[in-house]
Amino acid sequence: MIESGLVGELYHRDPDSPPLKFSEQYFQDKYMNYLGFEARMEGSSQVAWGNVLVDMETLSLPGFYRSPEVSKRSLINVLSPVPTGSWISGEVIQSRVFLGQELLFEYLDGENKAVNTCHRFTVSEGHLDGAPNYEKTMQHEWFDQYGLAKRQTVNQDGRVETWMRRGVNLPMPVYHICHSQDSGEVENSNVSYADFLIAARSCHFTELTFGRLVGKTFTNYTDEGNYTYSLSNTTDGEWYIGSYHEREINEPDYDDAIFWKLSDDGILIIDNGGDVEYFALVSEQNGKMSLLAYYQWIESGDVYYTEIIGQEYQDSMTPL
């Protein structure tokens, strides 16, 4: 998954309405195909609007540069209920054509700049589940080497919105703990690693690397106690060796050796005394790590439990 983000201001047709300042984070696969986006108001970690592409079918035949590209897209809303509308899912037909190169003047990063852009025009028609009527929008977009620079949209009611970029390449994503995939403790569970990977992708996880982890210590502080993992570069076959320290209220401290490695998906795997634990990195900020964790353990001899939960760990960055 590839992430890109822009910070912009949304201007409405009403000149007395102040611009809305927000960030948009886009997701693409390795082939640069659109997967979805999230938008947040400035200063907020809460997703305000966005969608996820469920399926896309190309309806047009291969053509030339100025031939329309037609596709059918099935979308789901990232929020339910949503502050920007009541729709949950939808199906949209999009027709796009490139109108050529244009010179765009914009106020970017504190100065006026002339930017060479590619102008794209898109017509979208479809029905959003729960929306009062059929949706149709006409959209002009201008792109440069950094991505979207300007957008103008008109809907079927004549409402006009203009989007102007005011910064590029800012830190993304906004730091947050991903609780949308929390499962609670599941008894006699059949939740698998593949299920966890789907959950991690829904939280837009970032692949961890060996260099990011080796020699590091990180701790989860909770009301019940503190749980600390330390990861060394000493190997024992295919696993690396580490240590685990647990300090809970009214309980004696617990220390044990652990074994760790990375999956092919960039997810940390820990063997903690026979219990298997997985950690996917969602975001990080100022020594804090937002992780989506997947725990597996056995109780009462043979009862298998799992839990998926978003957690925050303090990264001490302290070598062993």
C-alpha cells in the first residue's frame, strides 16, 4: 500500500463562508491504482469523510490520450454514521478525459508559483445508498509532479466547490490509535493471521523493518500495568532473541525471554512463552507508536483465545 497526502483549503461559492482547512490522505496499490482516501479537518485526528474502493470495472476500450476512460466503481463510506452525509455504500460511473497541459498559478508553501499541470475532467454519476437522490458531479482537476494541485466541482444542484492546495509532502498519516478493528477477547476463536492482515490493512498499516526494530525497547502503559518488549539482534535459528517484562498492580513482576521475527508483510511476530503475538505499525509520533496487536493464547488447558486491539506503545529507542 502506498500513501500520499496533501493539505488544502476548501472554498465554497459563498464568499462570506470561511475556507475549511483539512488534510487528505490517499491510498494506492503498488500499481498506483486508487484504493481510497481519508480527510481530516485541520488540528483533528478524527476522519471527517472519505471512501474505500471495493471494486472497479473498466467499461471503456483502450484508446488514445484524449479518449474518455470509463469505469464503474463500488465504494463504501469510511464512517457510519458520517457527519458529511448519510450514505453507506454506492456505485458510481466515472468518465474521465485529459484536456492537456496548463500553467497554473498558486500560492504554495508561502510564495506564488507558476506550476505546469495536467488538466483532467471527470463526470461521475451514480447512486449513494441512503442519499435522497441521484448524484452527479462534474469535476476539473489539475495535477503536477506532487499530485493534486487544484480541484473545482459542480454537483447536480449547482453547488460549486473549489479546492486549492497550500502545502505538499507534509507528515502523514495523522497519528491515531486504530480501534475500528478491535475484536474483544474471542473464546474458541477461528480468527487467523489472514484475518488480522485484513484488519491491519483497514488501519492502513506501514511495514516494519529489521533496522527499525533491532535493539529497541517499547512499552505499553495501561491502568492494569506496564508491558515492555526489548528486541536484540542475537539469533536462535530463524528467530531473534529478546526479553519481556510485565509489571502489574498487586502482582509480582514477571520477566521472560521472547523470540521475534518479521513476517513477509512487515508485521512483528513475537513468541512470548508459547503465546503468539503480532504487531502492525499504524502510525508514530514523538516516540509513540500506534500498533494494531493480535494476541493468541490458551486458557484452561485447551480453550483457544484471540484478540485484535489498537494500542499505544512508548518507543524508548534504547539499545540493549
